[in-house]
Amino acid sequence: MEKNKKTNVKKEKPAGAGCDDSTCHIHGHLKAHGKTFEGNVIKKFPRRVVIEFERMIYVRKYERYAKSKTKIHARLPDCMKDSISAGDYIKIQECRPLSKIIHFVVINKIKGKEEDR
């Protein structure tokens, strides 16, 4: 149990679901704020994932729209490590800079990997 300094109310963490990761937005001290994006996981590393999504960019010279792909690196908390794999569709949200390339954290998994038909 933790004591809140301002109100002296004891706050309990969920039993068995917590992780010891200090940079987890659920169980740690990391605050997620700002922009949110959704995309497919193209690579998975031990503590981060790379997502890719398409967006439309207006080209003023030709007065048309062009498709553009964007890759973003996001922090993968220890409590979500087993549930997310390459090919999943996930939601990420902006947080403070965690390293040179990581400025986002994984919020949740939207869809699992789509199987080939």
C-alpha cells in the first residue's frame, strides 16, 4: 500500500498484475500525455517496439495528397511484454523523452496479428 502525501489516503496496487518497471505508465511513475497514434508493430525489441502507420500529406505544388509512412519507437512496459508481438495493432501515447529515439509509450493492444488467409 502507498500513502498519498496530500490526502493521507492509502492506495492499493492491483494484486499480481503489477510490474516493477519504473517507466510503466500504469504501475510506475511515467505520465502519458499529448499526441496518440495507432499503428502496426513492425519490430519488437526487449524494451521497445517500432510501429508504422500511413498518413496523407498535402503537396502544395501539385494540389494533391500523397501517402507517407511514419515509423515511431515506443517504450514497451514489462507488464505488456508477453501480450504484444510483431504484426499487432497497438495504441501509443506521447511521454517525456526516455532516450534519444523513444518519446512514446505503449498504451494498449487494439487488435492481434491478422492471420493470412
